[in-house]
Amino acid sequence: MKAMRSFFARVRKSGARRPDAVRTVAMGREREFEAWDVGEDTYIFEKGVATHLGEHPSVLLAEKRDLARRATGRVMTVTTGNHSVAAFPLLDGRFWKLSRLSSARRGETLMHAILCANIVNDKIEISQREVPSKRLFKADGWLVGAAGFSLADIVMGERNDMTLEHYRSLGQEWRVKPLAWTENEMRVALAAAKKRISSKISYYHSMKGVHFISLSEFRRFAGLARTEPDEFVKGLKEMVSVYEGNQYTFTRMPKYRGHHEIEFFGTRRGTAVEKIVPELESLMEAIALGRIDPEGIAARIDGIAALYESLLTKPELADETGRVFAETLYMHITGEIYSIVGEGSTPAFDDRRTALPGATFVEGRPVYHPGMDSRSEVLLSNVRGLMSKDEVIEYANVYELRTGDDDVPTGKGKTREIVYKTSRGPLEHSLIEKRLSRAVRGYGSYMLARVEAFKAIGIAMSEYRLLRRRATSGRRPVDYYIRKRCEGEPMEAIPANYFCSVDDSTVEEKEVVLALATLMGDAAAQNMAMKKFDPKTKTPLYGIGKEIYEFEYDIIAQRVVPKTVSTCSVRGSFGWPCLDYTDENINAMASFYLAYYAHALKQYQMRHKVTMAEVAERFMGGFEFRTHAMEWQLSVMRDKFEDFRPDLPSMFGFNRKWRFAMWSLERQARRLPIFRKMFFKKVAIEEGDEDLRNNPE
């Protein structure tokens, strides 16, 4: 908690303490507040809050002019409990008469002018909620400027479009809280969201200000009726008693889109207020009037816990150790639940990347951010080296690309992306940076030789550029490369509306589906020509997201149509294990590859309203077209291709593999009629033809 403790010490040292403390009663207990003025700004701290930083204290940020006319400067409060602990005395003037608002204006001001935040892991996480983005930006600037925090100390908790665009334009998207990718990351986020209000009940506090209680926590709370009856009553009061300044109890206080200040996680919105809360209120009344004994209290609360469990939308939401619980609750605490249809489904977490610290560019020169590592610094330096005369970078954001099964710490992943805009272009550019898969000498040159050879023969690949820098952990040089991001989307990311009729979104455009099948065949021909093969998985690495499909708007068809396909990875090329110049090898190769292609095509066909025969015919047409195109390029430039012998370590066997690739491409073209028959047999097997399944050849 170094940053926050330094902040408290800085305010107390440089500020002028206001006379007299302010005492209030909130959450059933008396609290004392102290205030310091630093210039025109006022800082209000609950006494002793610095010793409770691990409990995620609540923060309010307000401009004084929103509280009183002609007032200047800002107010910042830090308290335990929830945000109302400071909000009510601030708005009604009990805090040194900083506010002169009428009671009618206080609710509007709280909702649209005052920012709420929490101290989490020594950082201030700001929850924007209904406050306009421009106010958020100004408050952030004040925190980093006048309040003395660093960029890394302030986190924007919500990912709305305007906020993201603003921080992207500063190269600071990393300061907007990223969404989690793995179950482990989600659980870390859930642990960070845990917060108490004033009792021993632990809630999951969302970015929208909702305190979610889980069934297991409610059962733990219910157990206090037998072990710690006083604490049980205190927790029950927290849920269903009306506190000073409140109109509603916390379980009835409207918070955000049908949710309340305290919400029962796992139930449909509104259900708890109708069925659970009245039972808790009835129990509280019986206790207050002395109409129930301890055994009766325990029995009643156990019954309410059973009622709560019966109202869960899914039984899995009772298990805090399960993935369904983690994913669903994570959606609630991030606010993603409000942007999708239904509850309980898994969100499409971001676009599979997490922003990292980089640099803000001022007149083309980088001002590096705290926490930026040497890898990002080298990446930014290389991008600057690509600029033309008088061209400068306006902004750049560095991302780490993630996969669903990645569980490495953020910043330690294999692949990064830099998205940047220059002064000479209206659109952003994007480069992918990745560490070479092997660290042996010459492997980078071997990779580049394959890329350039394939591109020359007509395979659609990006431009690659090798980087070199020394690892900080040792003396061995570590090689990285950068490549342009391929235009388009992998198959799984193609928007569904691309396949829909312009006139009726419920109607699928058959020709678009078939045209994409043609490009799948095009990509398969390139895959086979590259001899892609992964010895670990025994697959050709086809249909796993490495084929990138680009669409364009066809002015004749007056709709979006498939345009081209490219491959974004050289991994596995030259991988076919046998380099024999025999018919047996060609036939084995064809049988292996075509079986995988038929399976991938079947998966595609099942998602659309076309027959396998239709997409198979188009697929084979694309395969034949690309094969002919590559073979023609080989024939007209044959001397140059045969003379291509780059100076590479013999261990890679480039010359031998390259000659085999050229020979097999010729055979691929000559045997297309045989390949066609073989492919349709594989298709029939995928369709479930038992005779062919038993006798595939």
C-alpha cells in the first residue's frame, strides 16, 4: 500500500487541517472525519481509514462547483463502508458546508457529477457509472497532477467506448481495467472485488456499485445465528434496516438496471426483492420485538437460505469453486452482464488481447509509462524506425495477445501486438511481434527464408522482419520478429451478419457461404504447398484460426462478399516428415491433408444452410485454382527458384526441403483429378457413408 500511504502522508504534510472534526452515524456506528485543504482542493478522510486499506475503502471525487456556486477546486473523500458513508454528509452540507445543494438536486448530482472509486491493491479504481466521460478524464488528470499519483496508480474500471477511445488516443489503454481471459484471472478479479460494508458479511462489489452476496456467503452468515448472534443481527440490520439519510434498505435501494445496493447473486433480477427480502424483514421485525428465541432465529434463517438456493437460475451458481460460478459472477462485477442478452452465458471477453504499459507520444517523441518493460520499448523503437521523413507516431498501444488456455502472468505471453497511428495516415496500423519458437543460431534466418520463398511462389503471407536484442536474464541473444497483421478475420471471428441477406437478416445468402468455401479451398492448397505439419499434434495446422479471410463491399452485388484469404503463420511449414520423391509419399500426403480439410469443411457446413456436396464442390474449385496459380508461378520463374540457396546452417535442411516442396507442388498440380476423387471420398466419410468409412481408398 505504498502509493496510498504516501498520498495520505503528502496531504497531511502539505495541507492545512480544517478545525474541528465532523462526526456522523452511518451503518449503525459513529464515524469521525478530518479534512485538509491543499490549495483550493479539500481532502476528507475517515479517521483510521489508512489502517483499513486492505478492505477496499470507498472514494468520492467531486468538483466543488457542482456542490456550491462559484466554488473552485475539488473534493476527495476516503472512507470505510460503502460510498453513501461520505456521500450523504457531503451532499447535505455536514462536511464543513462544502455543499449548498437543495435536497431535490442531491440525487442528480450524486448520479451524474460525482465519481465513485475504491482503493484496490494500492490503486484507485474509478467506476464511471452514469458520470459523463469528460468528467472522468478531468478527474483522472487531477489525480495524476495535483493529487500527485502516477499513471499506474489510477485505473478506469469500466470499458465504455468513449473512455476506451480517449485512453487509446493517449497510448494508455492499459490504464483501463482489462477483462479476464482465464478462469484463474477471473478468480483473481473476484478476490479483488470482495468488500465489507460494516458487518462481517463479505460481498462482491461490482463496477456499477452493486454488492453481490453469494449463496455460500449467505449460508456462512446464517451460521452466525448460532455461533455469534450479535454479529448475525448486525449483518441482518445491514441488509434490511434503514440507515440515516437513506430512503430504502440496502436490499431495496435501486442501484443499476434492476439491481439493488445489496443483491442476491444467482437469482433473476427482482426475484430477491419479491421473495427473499420480505422473509429477512419479517425475521428482523420478530427479533426487534422479542417474538422469537435463538433456536427459532437459526431455524428461520436456515429456511431462508434454502429458499435462496431454490431460486438460483442454475444449480452450478451455488458452487463457488466451479467455472460457471466464476464466469457468471465475473460478468456481474465487471458490468458485462448489462450489455448482453440473458444472464449466465459466458461473455466474449474483449478481442483476445490485454493492453500493456507503453508510451504517450508528444510531438513524435515517446514519454514512457511506468511499468513498461524492455520488450515493449524495443518494439516501439522499431516501429519508430519504420516512419518516413516528417512522419511521426501520434499514438501507439501495446497489447499482449491471449488464448483461452493461457495461464501465464500478464506481460509474459509469447505474442504482442502494437496498434499505432501516424501523422500521415487516417487509419491505424497494426504489427504483430512474437518470439521465435526456437532459440538456436540461424533459426530467424531460416524462418525468413521460408516466408520469402512462399510469398514468391504465390502464397499469401504478411511481411516479416527479424529483430534482435539481448535477454535481460542472460547473455544469449533472444530473437523476435514482427509482421503486419493480416487484413480480415479468422473463420470463428467472421461477423454472422456477413452471411445474412441485406433485405432480411433471417435469410442466409447462399452465395456468400459458397464463396467462402472457395476461399477455404484456396487456403488448403497453400497449406499443402507449404507442407505444414505439427509433429506434436500430428495435424496440418489447418482450420485453427491461422487462415485470415478478408471481405469487401461488392458494388454490383450491393453487399459484403468474401475477397481473399491469407495465412498469418509460418509455423509448421516444411514439416512433412517424409521427403521421398515417390508416388507412395505423394498419395500418403494427399490422404493425410485431404482428410483434415474435409473435416474442417464439414464443421463449416454444419453452421450454414447448405449441403456438403455444394460446399465441397466450391472448396475443391478453390483448391484447384490456387494450385494452378502457384504451379504456373513456379514454372515461369523456375531457374530463380532452383538457384535459391540461402546461407543457412545445414541442420535446418532448407535446400532439401525447398526442392521437395517444389517437386511436390508440381505433382499436386498434375494429380488434381486424383486429388479430387480422393477428397470427395473423405467428404463422404465425414457425411457418414459406412461403406467408404470401412474402405476409404
